[in-house]
Amino acid sequence: MTEVEIKANYKAQHDTLSEAFYAKKRTIGVTPEEQAQFDQEHGQIWDGMRTELIAEGYLIIPNPPRDLATEIDDLKTRLIALEPKEM
């Protein structure tokens, strides 16, 4: 499936869910439980799209940020170990 097809599929799911939910909310209202259920399903749609885009190679997960303080400490320790010992 192409990236455009994947996004279109999940957007259609989103639109269907949202239209039904907001129509009900406007007409008869929704309970807090229904709102929570909608929020969960809404998030699952976008999580599913992200997962599929990653699986198909259309989205690359960035590397986590580096811990520079730890890297500096490690390099200092290595340098100390490499320094010649005084006699």
C-alpha cells in the first residue's frame, strides 16, 4: 500500500468515527464514558496509522536524544586512563 493510500484509509476511519460521535454529541449528548471511549478510539486510529507507516518504511523513527553529560564523563574517564603514569 502506498503512503497516500495508508493515510487516506486512516483519515476515512477518523472521519467516520468523528462524524458519528459529534452527531450524537450535538443531538442527544454523550456521557463521560462515551467521551473517553471516543478519545481512546481516536488515538488508536492515529497510532495505527503511525505504526503502519513505520512498518512500510514511510516514516523513520528518530534516534533518541544523546545524553551529552554522560558521554562527556565517559570520555574524561577514558582520557584519564590513557594519560601516562608519573613515576
